[in-house]
Amino acid sequence: MPDTPVLDLRASSLDLTRQLCDIESVSGDEGPLADAIEAALAGSSHLELFRDGDVVVAKTNLGRDRRVVIAGHIDTVPINRNVPTRDETIDGVDYLWGRGTVDMKSGVAVQLKLAAELSDPAFDISWIWYDHEEVSAALNGLGRLADNRPDLLEGDFAILGEPSNSIIEGGCNGNLRVEIRTFGTRAHSARAWVGHNAIHDLAPILDTLAAYIPREVEVDGLVYRESLSAVGISGGVAGNVIPDEAMVVINYRFAPSRSGDEAVVYLRELFSGYDLTVVDLAEGARPGLDAPLAQQLVAAIGSEPRPKYGWTDVARFSALGVPAVNYGPGDPLKAHADDERVAVEQIISYERGLRAWLTASRQPGADD
């Protein structure tokens, strides 16, 4: 059996990011990294550790009157010649390049460092590092933990370290995917008028999608932009046959002002008269910025929050009644890219902001 990789939590957040990224942990192969995280925290007397599969939870139990949950996933999308990490400077900006630097091991590195160092934080903290975020929702480690140990997700406020350029992004859009099928009659294409072309019947649907103007919806002070797109199309039997069936797959990213059921109703009304099948649905999450702890976090960071357009696991916390935000280093546009890279300054600013918030009331002279 191979040795467990060793993490040095005394290292800088930048160096710890390098260590984490150089331990390959593509979804389904997170075990060695989860083992390394558990081993690295084992000597921290102020933390109580729990393990559920490849989820590692570390909790303080200091009797504080408020508890925050800070979570990050440890898996990545597949590697494509972008491990090991390396340093890059582009247009005068220093980056750490490599798979996972953005999504989201730089955020995990800061979280691990703070978990080990902060033995007397302002709040009790539940640190969670989980597996299988980049694949099917049915495999998601945070979802599994919610089923097996929902008590470990309890808190007054939660932060998910998804890449957000080290700026708070509140809530998230919901995600709905549907299939619409059309049906016709097969015939030889030399005598097309004998049949009925199912692919041609998709034209009105595609016209509707092409004409769609994205809604911009204000929710609790943040403006979410929706999107409605064809993301797949299929049909055809052979090069000389009029097709009798065709299908378009539609993805709707809806503002958290709508429930999932309301989003489905909207699409059924928009495409009335067609056979519509829901194949994936994830509720959105409201911004969570009205929570007092969120307001304190905004003040500690000193930048204006933005909306999160993509779906993230903040929705899982929202469903549990825990207000949550996205906050982590890295440009989301570089997540999953072959040239994935994080600006070093964003790692530093993320650590500075999170540390300031978690220790605010423990500073000398601060109100207790």
C-alpha cells in the first residue's frame, strides 16, 4: 500500500496550495488526499475530527454562541498535462499554474492552514473538505454527509470556498435541464413529402431559444442574470431517411427568486404543445447576505458582494436553512481550463480576509 502523502500545514498558503495540487485527486480518486488531510490535522488538539468516506470534518467546540461552517471540495476534473504545478508571471502578475489551483485547492489550502492555526477563533467552526463535487450530484460528498450526519452541517452561516476572485458571491442560480422531443414519419429522402421530418419540427423551439432575452432579476440586493440555451441536439436515422424522432436538450439557469417547480412551469408554458421531460433540477440559493455574520464578513473583506451565476453547493446549505455564500481565490473563468492558474495575490488576500473575520472579536481591545 502506498504511503499517505504528507502535508505541511506550517507552510505558506501558496506552498500548501502547491502540495495539494501535486497530489492528484480527480473525482473518484480523492482517498490519498483525504488521508493526508486527516493525518495533517490529527495533532490539532483544538479540533475534533470526523471521517465519512472521503469527507473530512474538523470541528472546534469552544462553547461560542455562534457556529460557522467553512467547506471546500478536494476533487478536480481530469488532469491534462497540467500537474505538477509551476510558477508563472504574465503581464507582471504572479500566478500558480496547474490543475486545481483555481477549483479549488487554493481555497482549501487557506482553510487547512487556518483550521490548524486558529485555536481561539471568534466563532466555533466546522471545517469540511469533501469529495465528488465535480461529478454527478448523486455522488457528492457534501450531499452524502447531509444524509449520514446532518448535524455536522449545522451552523448559523456557511462559506463555500468556490473560486470568486476572493470576492463574496452570494447565493447561486438554479439549474434545470430538460429534453424536448418531436416525432414524425420515416420516408425515403428522395420522396421526402411522403414522410414527416421530426428535425424540422425543432425549428420553432430553436427560434424561441435564439430570440430569448436573458432576464435580470434582483434578489435581496443582487442582480442575477438568467440564461436559456440549447446544449444538445440529436436526430437522424441515415443519410437517405427522413427522421421520425428528434430531440433538443435545453439548460435553464434561473434566478433564485424562482423555485425549481416554478422554473419547470415556466418552460412548459414557453414550449407549450411539446413533450418536455425534466432530466436534472437543482434549486438555487438566495444570497444569504442578510445574515449578521455575512454582513460582518463583507465588512472584514471590504468589497461589494456579487451574484453567483453558476450553481454551487451553497444551495445545499440554503436547503438546510443555513445562509451561505461563495468566497474563494481564483477566477471562475479559469476553472477546468487547461491553463488553470490562480493569482498569488488572490490566495494572500483570501487568507487575510478570512483570518480577519474569524479572529475579529479575539483581537486585543475588541468587544467580546
